[in-house]
Amino acid sequence: MAIIAILECHFKPEQVEAGIDWLRRNLVATRAFGGCLGVEVFEDGDDPSRVVAVEHWASLEHDRAYRAWRDGEGRIVEGGDLFVGPPRLTVGVVRDDV
């Protein structure tokens, strides 16, 4: 079953470009992780400081392995000063029957 994970980032207005660069650098490893089918990033048309990454995963197991890696060896330690608040993550199963 396919999985979509949505990472909502709200950057400080003066840190938007630095935040985009932070995403650019860190999404390289996400895209290369086993089971990642791709990542799309979009900027809110009304609020450019709100940026959302939509990750597509082959399975819940792949997503869980990635989250475990990010909680350990792949932890991102820099960039906390770029955000208004902590990024928000939502993970869900794609419903093909709707």
C-alpha cells in the first residue's frame, strides 16, 4: 500500500531562502532512501514562508524505516533556528478506493 507523508514547514519570514536551501540539502537523502518514490515541494501561494514537502513511499514499512533512520543515524541537527515552530508531519495511507 502506498504512503504519503506531508511535512509542513513554517519558516521565519527572513529565513525563507535559507529554509528552502535547508530542504534542498536534506531531501537528497530522503529521495535516495529505499522505498522513496519521490518528493514534491510546494510553497504556499499566499504565504511563501509556509513550505510543504510531500513524500511518496512504497509502503508503510519503508516510511517507518526512514523515520527510524531520521531519529538516529540520519538525524538532522542543524536548521532549528529557521522555523517559526517545529515542522508538522502527517503520514497516511493512499486510498485507491475513493
